[in-house]
Amino acid sequence: MLDWIVGYMPENIATFGEDIDYVINLIGYIVFIWWILAEGVLFYFLFSSRKKEGVKATYEDGSTMKAMSWVLIPVVLVLGFDLFIDYKSHSAWDKIKIQLPKADVVYRVMGQQFAWTYTHPGVDGKFGTGDDFEPDDLVVPVHQVVHTVISALDVIHSLWIPNLRFKQDSVPGRIITGWFEATKTGDYPIACAELCGTGHGVMASTLKVLEADAYKSWVAQQSAAALAQ
Amino acid sequence: MTSHQSNFWNYYIFSKDHKMIAKQYLITGLIMALLGGLMAYVFRMQLAFPGEAVPGFGDVDSGTYNQLITLHGTIMVFWVGMPILLGAFGNFLIPLMIGADDMAFPTLNMMSYWTFFVSTLVLLASFFVEGGPASSGWTAYPPLSARPEYSGVMWGMNLWILAVALEFFSVLMGGVNYLTTTFNMRTKGMKFSRMPMFVWMQLAATVNFMFSVGPLIAGALMLLLDRTIGTSFFVPDKGGDPLLYQHLFWFFGHPEVYVLLLPSLGIVAEIIPTFSRKPLFGYKMILISTAFSSVLAFMVWAHHQFISGMDPRMAMPFGLLTIIISVPFAVVLFAYIATLWKGSITFTTPFLFAIAMIAEFLIGGVTGIINGAAAADIYVHDTYYVVSHFHFTLVPITIFGMLAGVYYWFPKFFGRMMNETLGKIHFWITAITFNVIFIPLLQMGMGGHQRRIPDPTEFEYLKGMMGMHKTATIALIILLIAQAFFIFNFFYSMYKGKKAEANPWKSTTLEWDAPSPPVAHGNFEVIPKVYRGPYEYSVPGCKQDWSPQSAETVN
């Protein structure tokens, strides 16, 4: 399939990103064709039905089944496409937001005015121990499942990582667990997608995807530094 | 003219005449539309040229930016869409179209407008209180809106809640009139099956509003208590839940879209048959679809909340119903398009705006499928894609639909014709620039550009989109300037336009039986009787290509 709409999107680096991009592209093609058809018919009727001297309009009130079928048959097709889109969309939704693969790494993510706080459990993998640390960036290993345990301190924020096709509101009073698996190393932008006050537009941060080895030594180093404090 | 009418106060200000009340709504709504448009100018300038002082306004800091976008949305939906599409057109046309001499409760009608007027003053007053007006977005999500310390806005937010509540109260009073009048005051022969589609659509919109507004008023009251006396309905520190508000808001918010859409579709349903000289295609089919969509409208609200933190399994039913709701609207739009087939079309200004409403709303409709598909919505939610999508629905609905109606019924409102040349210049500039504003926004949303940030250059990945921001802003400025053609045409034609005959468009429905403008008290010289359906154009065997509802026989 041609990457028509997806071509406008930033590079995908998530395992489930393909599923989202597929759904967006699929809908894009289906609705674009329907839109062209509908506008085409509209403009054809406008052009062909313009007033001509001596030609009277045809009386057709669309009350017979035969006339109505001109509208109802395309509508049944619309319904068919709708159901197909919905099926594809929910298969992807189920994989991304309902299923939760086993975690290799767990982060606590806290939204607050106006910064994201990431808490890593350290080498021991347990929160609340001395080797927990809070890096400035969300640093994760490539090709491993990362769980994000998201909450908020004050108002609603939304963790938005365009390259990961990841978005989840962080809601005060709720703990929402999400996941992703990055497929490519590098630095990627993180933003807040839910209006959270005057600093909403500067609530920026970075996702750093590292090779497994580099990530492991980074965790060891950070944990040791935390313990030393 | 009786003596009490010549009194300025009774005639222009505290009028109980549905036509004068309609004009009051129209003028107030148009002034608010101008205000909402100017706000868009200020924040779009900030987006295109971040940090630079906006000519005519000054510096836009992030707090001001949030206030501008909040009030822009609030004004355009509640102070432009509702007062004009329901208040102005509903008031003016329902009695005229069903052959009634006025609304059922004229005093209630007057109170409806004046409550609306007070709500407008309260909203405008919020600009002048310490801390400025509301800044939590037009959706006013708590906890941001629930505690002054989170937004820095003090009384502005309370006044916002009060203003919105008063506005809803005003619409409710109007709605009581619309329902009572339509059910009880139809003239002889005006069976339900002969009612113009416009009246049906006003009824459907009113019913949608009445059934949906209760939860929102409860939500607004709880929000006000959270702000003022320290309750915690929506703040978790004492056990409240922010998501509760979202459910209450969107349970209202989705039907609210139809409260605007249906009257606009009603306006278009009158204009297309008139200028294509054809009956509306599938009258009953449109009615059944409207009823079906009005029921579905109450079952789709959580599609605004796919990633809000609600149980993700809820996305299944809400996503399915959301996508299915495209079906009844496909029926209506296809029926309107089918009405044109083998017609005899004259391209007047009202017809052009009516067609633009359909052509542009189609974009709003098809772009919405991506939002409605839960998986795709993960990506596009809260981006410019959504901003563009709902402007492709709401601008055709409120602006194009309203302008179509104003150009079409102006002779009935004011007894004079608007200028066609100025109208067409206004149409083409408005229609073209509208697309130049919002097509780039679709692309920016796909690029991942989140909403409601005052300075895109804060993010490296958004810097490449500044060209599109500038394009959209320049197009908006041209669009706003082009409205001068409309404003001039409106006021010039009111006094100096060509005198209008009773039925200048050779139309069939009853409002065209009344003189232009209608008789001050009573509307009609003689209350008409109805002999046929509303869209009998080009009836075979008749020489004249329109058969008025009120004519016993047509040659």
C-alpha cells in the first residue's frame, strides 16, 4: 500500500505503530475515494442541471423505493466499509490498549505542571528502594517491552510521543498502565497533548532509545549514583 | 400600526414579536461572530509569528493564548451557532412556515432573548475581572478548571460557567416555544407530513438539546461548587474523579453538535429545492434518518475520550456506534445531492453557500472516520488534525449555513434584497480561504502537531511546519477582511436594497405568502391554508414551476 497519509507522519519506531499506520492509511484511502465520488456526483449534477431556457426540471420527490435505492444502495456500501474499518481498528486497539505484554522494563511516569517525571526502579527492578532514580529523559532499551505506569499530580496531562504513536492521558487519582516496544535507537520528542495550563506548550522532554548493552550499563551507573547519595 | 408599536422601547427592545426577537438574536450573534473571528486572528498571528507583538492587540503570552482559544470556541459554539441557527432562524421562520401569527408564548420568547443578552454581558464581563477570562479550553476539563491555582484564572472561570448556564436557560425557554408552537399552532391543512424540513430540523435540534443538557448543567454546578466552596466532585484529593466531568460534558457535547447541524441542514433543505426547482429528494427518508441519528447521538459521547483513561474496552461499543452514525448522515447528504439531479439550477448567493455547506461538510464527515476509529484516534487525538476536522464540520454548519440563510431570507427579514454581486464576491473569497486555512491543519495534525500550544518553535519537530502556520494565518486574515463585503451588503441593503416582493425566489412554503417584511402583528394579511407538501416544484401538468403550499389550485 502506498504511504499516502503516513508520508506526512514522523518515522514510526514502535512495534504497534504499523498497526496504527495501517488503519490510518486504510481509512484514508477508503474515505478519499468516497469523498471524490460524492463531490464528483455533486459537481456533475450542479454542472449538468444548471438552468437552460425552455427545459423544465424533472419532478422527482424520491418517495418510491426505486428512487430511494439511488441513495440507499450507496449507503449500504458505506455501512459495509464502516464495519470493515471498525473491525480493523479494533483489532489494532485491542493489541495496543487492551492486551498488555509482559514487561522487560517498568517506568513510573508522573505528569505535573509543567514537566514529566520518570521514575526508574533501578537495577533491582523494585520501586521504593534506594537505587530508584529519576532521569531527565525517558531512556529505554530497543526491542524490549516497556511498561509506563502513568499518573498525574495536579491536572490532566497527556503523554505524547509521536514517533511511538503513543498517547495516553495522565489523570490525577488514576494509575494507567500502558506499554510500547521501540524498534530503533535514537532521540525522539515527547510532548504534552492535553491543555494543562500556561506551561502546556513547553512541557517537552526526550525519549532516548538505547541498545540493550548501553541501556544496561546506563541503569547500573544511575542506580549506583542513587545509592551513593 | 397600533400606538404601542410606535414606542421605541416596545418595538425594538422589549419586543414580544418573534420577528423582532429573531433580529435581536441575529444581530447579537453576528457581533459575537466578529469577536470570535478577531480572537482567531490574534492567536493565529501568535502561532505564525511566535513572540512578535500582534498588530492591533500586542503581545500574546501563554496565559492570554489559552484565554483566547477558550473564548473563541465558547463564543463560536454557544454565542454564534446557537443564537443564530436556533434563536434567529428558528424564531423568525417557525411561526411563518407553519402559518402562525406568533410564537405560543411571546413573553417567554422575549425573556429568552434577554436572558441570552445577560449571558452575553456576563461572558464579556469576564474579560475585565482580575485574572481575566476562562482559560481551560471550551471543554473546561477539571482539575485545571476546578481550582484557581492551576490556571491562574479566578472569577473569569466562575463567570464563564454562569454565562454558559444562562445561555442554556435561554435556549430552553426558546425550545419550549418551538415545541409548543409547532405542535399547537399549525394552520389548517399543515399536517406534520407537510411541514417544511426546516421546522422538523428545529424540532429535532430542540429535542436533542433538551434531552442532553441536564447532565451538563449538573456538571457545571458541581464544577462551580468545586471552585467556590471547596467540594471535590472532580478533584481527587477528597475522592472526586476528573473523568466524571468528561462524561457529563460529552454526553451533552455530542448531541450539541447536532443541535447546530440539524438547523443548518434545515436551512439547506429549503434553499436547494428552491433554486434547483425540484422537490426535496426523499422527505420521509431524511426524517427517519434524522430521528435515527438523534437517538444514536446519545450513545457515542465517549469517542471523545478513547485515551482519557476510561476502561479501554469501552472503545469497542463507542467506536462502533460512532462509525455507524455516519450512515444516517450519508442518507441526508446523498438525498440533498440527489435533489439537484435534472433540476433547473440558478446559482444565486444563498444557493452557493448552501452547496458549500454540503461540499465542505463532506470533508468534515470523512475526516471524522479517522477520529472515530479508536486505534487511529490514539495518534490524531488532540492534534491539529482534530482541530481541522471539527472546523470542517462546524464552519460549514454555523458559518456557511447561517450565511446561506441570511442571503435567502434577508428579503423576508428586512423587505429588501441583498446585492448579488457583493454576495458572490463574499462567497468565493470566504469559501476558498476557508480551505486554505484548514487543509494545512490536517497535514500538520498528521505530522503530530499537538493542539493548544502557543509557540510551535519550542519543539524541534514542529519547526518545519511554520510555513503552513503562516499560510493558514494569511488565509484567515483575507477571510476576515472579506467579511466586510457581507457587513456592508447587510446594512446597505437593509436601507437601500431593492424592494423585495412577497415571494422573490418563487418558493412554495408559507413564509413567502406573508408580505416582505411580514405584517408587524400577525405576520399574514390573511392566515393561509395548506393544500399540499412543502416542495412541489415543477409539478407535471402545471405551467408555473412552483406550487405554493397555500394555493388551492395551480395552473
